[in-house]
Amino acid sequence: MLIKRITVQLPGGLQARHTALFVHKAFSFKSDILLAKDGKSANAKSIMKVMELAAKEGDEITLMTGGIDEQAAARTLEEFLLTKHR
């Protein structure tokens, strides 16, 4: 399992549109993917669970990936969280 601490750079954080895009990307991988913030964790393939984390721009979250394509998943999702999307 890979574990990465990431500071969210998305303007507005993981609000609805960004969360939908993030979850769509997460679904493209076979690995198990979790996000954690403030002691709560969420399946990164569940829009509702990710939204419940209420991750805002500047928040530190933990990305955990485990499985056959864990490295590609971690790299892709970390890049998404660090990019300032519109």
C-alpha cells in the first residue's frame, strides 16, 4: 500500500464538480483507494463519502492506494489534487 500526504490545491477544494472528476479518475483503477482527513476515511470511489470529508483548498489529506496499479493510481490522483483546475 502506498500512502501520500497531500495538500489540496483545488480552488474550492473537493466540492461537487471536483469530487465527481476525482471519483471518475479513481474508478479507472483496480486498486483500493482511500482518502483520509481529520481522522475520517472515505472510499475514493464513492462520491458521497469523499464529499463528507469536506476537503478544502489548503487542507492536508492522506491518499492511500493498494493493489495491482497502486503506483499509477497514486500518481494520477495526487496530480489531480495538486492541480489548480477551473
